[in-house]
Amino acid sequence: MWGLESEEPTEERRRELAAALSARLGTELHPPRIPSVDELELRPPRVRVPSSLDQFCFQDTWERAYHSYGFDRCDHAPFGRYPNPPDAVAHPRSDSELEAVLSWCDDHGYCVIPYGGGSSVVGGVTPPEDRGPVVTVALDRLDRVLEVDDVSRAARIQAGVFGPALEDQLRPRGLTLRHFPQSFTGSTLGGWIATRSGGHYATNHTHIDEFVESVRMLTPSGWLETRRLPGSGAGPDPNRLVIGSEGILGIITEAWMRVQARPRFRATAGIRFASWEAGYEATRHIVQAKLWPANLRLLDPELAAGSAGVEGGQALLIIGFESAEIPQRGFLEHAVGLARTCGGVVADDELMVDDGSGQATGRTGAVGAWRQAFIPGSGGLGGANAGLGLVAGTFETAVTWDRWPELDHAVRTATLAALAEACGGGTVNCRFTHVYPDGPAPYYTYVGAYRSDADPLGQHAAIKAAASEAILAAGGTITHHHAVGRQHRPWYDRERPELFAAALRAAKQAVDPAGIMNPGVLVDPPNADPPGR
Amino acid sequence: MWGLESEEPTEERRRELAAALSARLGTELHPPRIPSVDELELRPPRVRVPSSLDQFCFQDTWERAYHSYGFDRCDHAPFGRYPNPPDAVAHPRSDSELEAVLSWCDDHGYCVIPYGGGSSVVGGVTPPEDRGPVVTVALDRLDRVLEVDDVSRAARIQAGVFGPALEDQLRPRGLTLRHFPQSFTGSTLGGWIATRSGGHYATNHTHIDEFVESVRMLTPSGWLETRRLPGSGAGPDPNRLVIGSEGILGIITEAWMRVQARPRFRATAGIRFASWEAGYEATRHIVQAKLWPANLRLLDPELAAGSAGVEGGQALLIIGFESAEIPQRGFLEHAVGLARTCGGVVADDELMVDDGSGQATGRTGAVGAWRQAFIPGSGGLGGANAGLGLVAGTFETAVTWDRWPELDHAVRTATLAALAEACGGGTVNCRFTHVYPDGPAPYYTYVGAYRSDADPLGQHAAIKAAASEAILAAGGTITHHHAVGRQHRPWYDRERPELFAAALRAAKQAVDPAGIMNPGVLVDPPNADPPGR
């Protein structure tokens, strides 16, 4: 699903799935034939890699085709479209190799795209089309936990490590980062930091931001490294300029991250509500009580039925607590008490509690069913959507509670209208991935069918644009945790204050005078933004 | 204590206190005679206020003398020293008056110093000496809660409101910001945001940063206003550029703040430990268990004895939980359980629990004694230090747990040595004001005596410098919540990454091209920093 070839479905499996989905959607799906790498003919590279770099800087077709995209490879690869590959792909193994490739690019004005797991769904690692040669710098060989500070519960970690390999290195110390974005298996620490990834915790410390103790980044002007500190009030937080910078300032190479003791105590329940509205009102009351559950995820009735087997048009709220030190039953009972006050239904014997004995919670009943559908690789369509002829996508936002009902209505209406127009119909569903005392972060999924008479990318774009317009107009953010990249630029430009854009452009210019770092993402070069933006 | 004339001690009271302290310190204190405003002769104003501004822009001696300083007025006022007053002090009552005064200053290149409560202890609102005319813009007439969103628990609040007036306006709605820095009575919302104030919550959401939903700031280039959002992942967070900007980018005029339901349930205990070391080890274990108590404040044995009556060289840990929705006894019991595991001593009947009936907690015993000593206006020396001939001050930092014991040792050693040198002796004590899973925020107080043969400001400066050097060398931050101002600049410049300073200077230049906003705070103008900083 996240670009691993080993997870790709076979040709036969794709045909089976397409047939099943055709029946379900009532329209015939035509899975395209996916070309192999040998059949691809890419534009010849526009740069010559000097011999000093050729041990870690490659130009073969697979490297260049693979790094042409982030997760949007799934939209393009099935059709063999690689019109704008990077000219070279570097895999530096040390600071000095990284410095060498960056200074080669800076000297020649080549664009540099930092590449983590390539899980961007917003075109965050896609080469720009109009800026000349592009060198993608993949961090995957910088993948070690370098140091662990058990006393402070922190670890110095290289940016290129993928989620599972990171957890593998922390586990023997009894520690975990507990950052499990949906892209966990196919994304990296550096990517999470660069994009302000949203992770495991549904409340309180939702973004990776809160777990960054210090960060190290190589810019074209040199190294920027912040001091390891648990907290500070010394001027605007330098970490916060790096976090979310999406590669436009430099390449994040490592970070001291706040890690956790591995949880031993857990308590989980799935609570049913008569309606979506009743569910989100209860969610608001629970999050405003500040019990800070690790999980507080609400599924709308269609998702509750489809992925957790909940019948009768009920919404499902999944609440989970966890701790390394303290039994969690009491916390869950407080939350369930609040939920019941708001009309929530759950039997006492449906509260699943692991009091340190290691029995699993949350793997049976509605919660277990949802878990199976949600966790990557554990079931559901997984990576199969791509080649099935489906127009399936997601978008997400966050909005204050006062505007939320209106936003939900407007977004569903606009997206369904766009699906009708682009695909002849489809479905839109919503869940909350993260929740704050002042508002939810709703996550929408939509599904329609490719039309043989339409450009499938145009179908996607039309649906996304309609949804994005509705989100902005209703007071939401263009992204809660998918980042901005190239795809969200038009709406990001309207969301952010214009003077902040001016400040960010100036800050970029200060550390990247030649403007080589991931151009076109977040900001344009100085004076390139059209007036009035 | 925070500049209110009504809180100043009488001449007679000052003499009594000086005599008592002379006995305690074993050295004779000589309180200076404090001049009245009529005796002051200030430098004539270097600007003429145009008639269009004269309804809210003043040049009388009181206004100019008062706004010559922040809290450091206490170091200067007793000696009648006002060598560098602002040339005019504006008190705008509306956006349009604010725009008018800022554009007058920008047109003429006058420096602008945004002024909230004037509680800065680091020279954050002091006119620069070498930059020509200075206009201080006091926000005190912009002091209203403009809008309350009960559903999202947020309020739109003008920046010039002082702590008590802010709470007075929220109380009838059953809400509270619960931001109670020690300067609460004499500081403002805008000042808290501009300086990343540390507040009520000792864990989790410690700084004002976490409560800012959106912010509005007038810069010389116009308005910068962020979108109200509970969370976002759209690029580097624009709020985080404004938060901590200490007036160098613009004037913060209002913010949407996350507010709280007023707590009804409380649970508090004071736990004794055989030593300072045992106390801080226990504190670490409790904060790492992530129960997120509102209060988790540790006093070293001398402070525990002096301000809470705890005998026998024991440290005192004060733990407090509060909630609007949920009884707190269980949370306190979990924390006390962890504390006892780490050697903490507290009897079951010393746990003070208010289960919504309104009985007071934390107002008796050791916790009550500490509260009396700490809360402004409730006792202790209060505003009396100033005119007593004492060299008394505070400094604070934050550091990761692995380096904390070494930092504490180094800071105490260096500060005591400086006190011996500058004052012939003195005392240094420490408490934790805020605590994080990865480290504490220790707060040091020192007391020595003025020497008749020394410059008292030089004494202060020598002590502060020695402490600051020790903090930086041991891996701490130059400030956890007192901000940078002018006083912390030399150490801040070494703490922050040089490339971050370059980015911040560029961002400032983008919104304040003439460099009029609070020059000398945080950064110098482009190219003005000495090389190698």
C-alpha cells in the first residue's frame, strides 16, 4: 500500500477484487494492465553524476521511476506515466555524503527533493515540472537509533528510519515512539517531522510536533541544529520552523525524540450512539473533560456498519487508554460514564481491560472489526484500490466545534455533487482521527468509479477541489496531517496569513539563497507569487 | 509588586522590613529614599506628537518614567534613575488608533515598544539606548473579552487585558483561562503570548503557547491574522512565529484563546522526601507516568522549610489535580502511590479532596503555607524587596533529566561563588515550576545584600551572568518562561542555532522593513550581529 512491491496484489487477485467491487458499486470496473519497470522509457537524465558521488547517487530507471512520486504513484504507476522523473537519486550514508550531494546541487542550481518513505498523498516529493534538473535525496540509508537516554526517555534517531525499523530498535530498551500514522510501514521519522504527521494519539499530543525534543537539518547554508530541551521560552521555537517545513528549508537528518515506556495496561470500549450527531456531541464532552485517551475515534454510521459491523444506523466511538505504569480501568469508566450521559450505549461486559497480564484488548467485537479494517496489512482493500479502476481517496481537516456541523454538511454535499458529476455517483464517509477540546479533525473517504470516457486524474482533481473549497469556506484547515505539498497549495495560500507567507519566503531565502530546496512546495520563490494571493 | 502603586509598601514599613532582614542576613541593609514623580527630571521628548494622536498619546513625566522599564523598574526606581525614557507613550483604544500610531512611527523611523503589563524581568520593554526616538505603545485600553464560543470553549480576547480583569470577564460564563503566571496581577494576555509565558499547569500544557487558537498582530506591513483552528498540519505553524516574538514583528492585539470550564473537583497533597535528590527522582517518575497533574511543584529542603514549614531537610512535592467534570481522588491516589514507591511520605489523611462540594483544598498544612508564600499579595516579602537594600532575584531554565543533577550542582556552585564575590555571601534555592517527561524546569531564587561600595546593578549583573554561564554550559535553556528581552541576549545568541537567527532576522525584515519594532530584543538588524555569534 505504501509502495512496497511485496504488498502489491497479483494480477489475478486484482481481477477478482475488480469483479467483486463491480457488483458492489453497480458499475463495471476495468482494471488497467500495470507495466513492468523494463517497459518504461524515461526522459534521459539532464545531469551527470560526478564520480565522487557515484557510490550513492543513481540514475537507473527503477530509482528514477520510483522516486517520481509519493503515494500518488498509485494514481500514475498503473498507467505507466512517468513524464517527469528526477534526474538522479542519492542515497547518502553519512553526513559527509549528504553535504557532498547538497553542495553539488547548490553549485549547479539543481533542485533538491528530500525523500523519506515517499508516502506523501499531496505531491510533496514530486519533481517540479518547470525548474530544470532535479536530484532526489532519499534518506533510507540513515536509519539508525544512534543513542538512547533512558532517564529522560528520549532517543537520537536518524531521519530515514521507517516506522517498523524504528520500533524494532527501541523495543529491546522497553521503549516506543508510539507514532503510528496510517502510513507507518511506509514512512519515515524525517518525513513525519517535515509534514507534521498525525499519529497514534487521538487526543493531547496528536502531531509528531510534540515529540520532537531537538532536530538537526542540513540546509544549503549549513547545519541547523537545535538544543535538546524539554521546554523553553527563548523566542519563537526554532523546532517549529523546521517541523512542517516540507523540505523547503533543508534536509532533516536526525532528531532527539521523546519516547515512551511500552504500555502494559490498556482499557478499550466501543460505544454506540443513535446518530452521527449524538456521537460527535459525546466525543466533544469527553475530550473537553481532558482525560486524554490515546484513542478517541468516532466512525459515522456507514463506516461503523462497513468496517465494524455496527447495525441500525448507529455511530461508533472507540475509546482506548494505555499506560506503562497505571491500570486504566478507572480512566475508561470515567469516559464511558460521560459517554452514557450523552446517550452512548455499551454494556459493562463490553469494557475490555488489560491489567498488565497481557491479555489483548480491542481485538474482538466492533472494536476488533474496525481494527482489522483500519490497520495496514491487516485486511480490507489494502493496496488493491490502485489498479482496480476505482476513484478512491481521502481528505481531512480540523475545525472548531461551533462550525463543525455546518462544515460536515457542506463538505458532504459538495463532495457528493462532485462525485455525481465526475463518476456518476459515489459515497462519502467520515471518521474523527484526532479530537481536540476546541474541535475535531474529521477524515473523509470517498469512492467512485473511473469512467472510461474521462481522465481518471481529472476525476480525482475535481472531487478534491470541490471538497477543499467546501472545507476552506466552512472555516477548516486544508490539512490536519496530510501536509500541503503541491496539491494543497491553492487552498493553503488562502488559509495562511499573507504576511506569514512573506516571512516564510524570507526565512527560506536566508537558509537557501539559490532556492533549490523542494521548490513550489509551501511557497514560491520571492516575487513569484501572483499579486493579491 | 508588579508596578501597582497601591501595592507599594510605606516608607515606615520598608524601614521595619529592612531592620528585620538585617538581623536575618547578619549584615546591615540601607534602604534608599525613593523619589516621587515630581522630583524627576527627564530628558525632553525627542518627538512631537501630532494633534491627530494627542487624545491617546502622552508625554508627561509619569507616563514616560513608568514606561522606562518593565519589572526592572524595581532595580532603578528606588534610585530615581530614568536616563532613557520613551519619548511618548500611546494608549490606543481601537484598531484605527493603533494603525495611526504605528504608521506615524514607521514614517519617521521611531522605535516602537509594545507594552503589556510591564512585568518583564529581562528588559523586554526597555527603550534601546542607541536608536533615536522611542514610542511605547501600551495596550491597556484594549482589555475586553470580545466574544465567547461556549461550544468550542474558546474566547476572543483583546491583548491588553490584565489577568484579573480577564478572569472577571470569563467567570460569569463559567469559564477560565487558568493562566496564572506569578505576574498574573500585573501582566497581560498579549504579554503572555509575546513572551511564551509559563502558567498554571505544571505539566502537559505548561506554556501559553498551547492555549492560543489564533492570533492577530499589527505589523508595520499590515495585519497578520491566523485562522481559528483546533489543530493543523499546514506548513510551519504561523502561530508559533508570533508566540515568543517579543514585539520584534508587530503588536499582538487579540487572540482566540482556548478556555476551560471552571474546576469543581480538586485533590491535593504535599509529599515529603528525605532529600532533594529523592524528591526529584520521584517527580520524574510521576511526570513520566503522564497523569498530567495541574500542579507538580517540588521545593528544595531550604524552600520547603522557609515557605512551607517542612522540617528535617526534607524536600516537598506538591501535587494537585483539578477538573470540571470528574472527581479527582483516584488521580491523586495514583500519583501518591508512585511517590510512595519512590520514598515519599504522606499520610492518607493528608490527601485533601474536594469532590465538588466546594470545600477548599490546599489551603492548610504544608501546601497551604507554601501557597501563602507564593501567591502574589497573599504574604511573603511581596513588593518590599525593592527598596530594602537586597540583591534578590530569580532565574530559571529547563534541562533534560540526564543532565539535570549536573546542572543543578553547577548552577548552585557558580551562583554562590558570584554571591560571595558580589555581596559577601548569600543563598540560592530551587524549586520546579514546571515538569516534563524529559526534564524539569527549575526556578532559582538568590538573595544577597547590596554593598555600599558597589553598584547594585553591577552586583545583579554579575550574579545573573555567572548563573547564565553555568546554565548554558550544562545544557539548559537561558529561559523557560521569563523570555529573552535584552538581558538574556548574549546567552540566547549562543543557545539558538545561528541559521535560525538568520531566518528570524529575515522574517522580521519581511514584516518590519524599517526595523522599528522593539530593536535589540531577540535579534539585531541584518548584518549588525558581530561575526561569529
